[in-house]
Amino acid sequence: MHEDNDHRVDGNAAAGILREVFASDVTTARVVCGHCTAGTSVAETKTYLAGPGSILRCPGCDAILARITKIRDTVWLDLSGSASWQIHTG
Amino acid sequence: MSVISRGFGGRGDNDDARIPPGQHETYDFPVLSAGPTPAVSREEWGLDVTDLDGAVTRWGWPDLMRAPSEEFTVDIHCVTTWSKLDTSWRGVRVRDVLGDLATEAEYALVRCYGGYTTNLPIGDLVDRDAWIAYEYEGDDLESAHGGPARLLVPHLYLWKSAKWINGIELHLDDEPGFWETLGYHEYGDPWLEQRYVGD
Ligand SMILES: [Zn+2]
């Protein structure tokens, strides 16, 4: 398949689904740990707020699931420690 | 040896001049953690100094105790806007830990028990006041504050003074650490209010 024939569109086309993700209350979402593969609800993660940012950790293995900072009017988000998120949009 | 790292007289009239912009003075010692407090005994504690070529020199607790130590009193400044004046510590100067290793390297990536990292220019570790601290106010450094041993670099925001230090990697290039990869300033001078990237 050629690079120009791979049915690719730009990110604007994902605006709708991204808006569903980022406008949701995700405390009831299920997150799967990228380290131990255990799943947990976001509300049950071990969360550390007393620092330059917020750190969500796996209740089973303590691995970091999410790192979030608020830098002026911008939120920085690192989800690289998690394998997947299941977010209810209904 | 006692080092008093401040340019003003005792506490009192000039305290305001010792508080960097955007900071306020606190009298307790807030504990800020990104994770569970690592339980590391002095017996199992180690500090791996990794040279540019990957060679590792391991400092154990007895090595740290044999090195020349200092008592020092410094002001510390946390990016979450609190500053604490006249904190007293005992520790070994980082330049005495790095020895000849730091001559070619430009940057250090500091590693910790629990996985935390932070980056600093080597010059700030060897040419400025910087210690591996293991006593606070005359007592063994509590684990909540970074014991058995933490980095202390009082001229930078406190996130650079990594708790539970267990490694110093020497590098030619700057490699951002735990908070530096999420929008915090690569250097973090409180007097220039370098809190965030671009400040
Ligand atoms: Zn896990």
C-alpha cells in the first residue's frame, strides 16, 4: 500500500470521539495497568495530589497509570503507564 | 564545618528579602510525594554513579559515612509556593561523591528509589552548594523527607532536590526528568520564578 493511499485523514476527523472522551466524568472509567495488567476503576486508584501534579497509581502494583499537571492554563497528561481506558459515554 | 548560605543577618527584618517572588513562608515542613514512601534501610541503601561510558561506581552507606560531611543551614523553596527558612542539615557535598567523574559531563539525571527522576546541569552539583543530605535538624533524615538520603540543591526549586536518591547518571545532553517532562522548567531557579517550561 502506498503512503498516499492508506485512507488516512487528519485529526480533526476524530474531534467527535475525542470530545466524548475528554468531556466525560472518568472517575467511573476502568483503567488497565500497563505493568501488571490488572483492571481497576479510576475511583479506586491510589492518587497522590500533594505535589507539582496529580499521580494515579495502580492499587495492585503501585505502577503509575496517569500523570497530570496544570501548567498555567494547559493540562499536561501522560497515560503511558496504562494499557487501556474504558470510559462510559452513555 | 558549618556553612551558612544566606546573605542576610539573623531572622527578622530581612526575612521578606529571602522569600523569592510568588512564594510565601511556611513554618512546618510539608510532605509532597508522587507515590508511596520507599522503605530503604541504611544497610541496603546504595548510590550508583554512572559515568559517560556507562561505568558504575556504587556508593554504599559506609562509603557515604567515610566521606567528609558538613552541617549547613539553608532556605528551601518548593514550586507549590512555600518557602522554609533556616533549615539545617548534614550531608556530603555532591562534588566529593562525583570526584573526577564529572569533568566531561554537562548534565546529570538523578534517579531515586520509587522511580522518580530529575535533571540538573553538572555545574549546579559541583560548583554550587549541593549535598547528599542524611540528617535534618540533628536527627536521621526521616523517610517521609527522603531518608535515608536525599539530594539537596537549595538554589533550585525543591523538586530538583530528589528524595530517596539512588543514582546519578552523567550525560552530555540534558534529559528531562519526572516533572520536567510534564511542563515544569528544565532548570527551576526560584529567584527567576522558573516554574514552568518557557518561564
Ligand atoms: Zn499494576
